[in-house]
Amino acid sequence: MRRSISAILLCLCILFGVAASAVDLQAPAGLVGTWRLVSFEDVENGKTIREFGNKPLGLFIYTADGHVAIQIANPENPKCVSPGKRSGPGGKVDLTVPTCTSNQAQSLLEGYVAYWGTYTVDAAAGVVIHHVMSDISNGYAGTDQRRPFRLEGDRLVIGDGKTWTRVLERVHQ
């Protein structure tokens, strides 16, 4: 009987030890949610660069089950020409995709960041790791992007604070 109890206690200790280490890789509760980008800054040679303008557009979404989706756009991106609505089979409206010139398409691609995948958190290091599955330019796909972060109430600050910083605010519903 004592052996059975000891074996059960040992199993529980191992089980809780594994669970505790898995928790370290999950997001802190405060990170989960939708975040609106309010600032995107890089510093080069002492000069602040705002690649996506003074009021960048963007959303970062962290789900409780470990998925991440990020979209960032320059509000100055060109507007492409919409060919308008067409009537499809059965009289249904077919919304067609806007048409861009090659220069517009290049500007749009250069003024947009989008990727998705999963994420884990190294709480001890204060880092969220984005495990990128796919992205708009195929430059991040298959990579792990380590992002230092800190939560300040309803603000999420990503970056090292010296050479790059992304500031986001929680989206309230």
C-alpha cells in the first residue's frame, strides 16, 4: 500500500513538474487578445524612422491556444482602382478584386507586413517567439522571430526599446 501511494505521489510530482514547465511556454493571460498598433519605430544612426508613417495601421492577434496573426500597413499605401461590381450567376453581386498598376502593387507590398503562425513565451527572458508559418513576402516563413515584450496595463510594448519599438493598445469590445 505504501509503495502504491509513493508511486502515485511520484507520478503526480512528475506530472505537475511537466505541466509547470509547459505553462512557461504559454502566453501570460495579459498577452492573449487583439492589439491595435499605435507606433512602429526603428532607430538608425540616432535617427527615428517611422516606416509605416506617424499613424500606422495594424493588428496583432494572440489567441489562447497559441496562434498569432499580424498585419501592419502604411496608411499612405496607394489606392488601387476597383473595377466595380458585376452581376454574377443568378443575379448575385460579384465583388471583384481591385486592380493595381505594377508600381502600386510594389508600393503595397513594400508598405505591408503580414504573417501568421503559432507562438510561445519565454517568460524568464521576457520574449515572445513567433513561429512563422507563412507571410506576405515569404521572408519569415519557417522562422522563429524572437520579440522582447512587456505588458503595461492595456499597452503591449514589443522591441528592445533602443533600436526598435512597437507599441500596441488592447482592442476593447
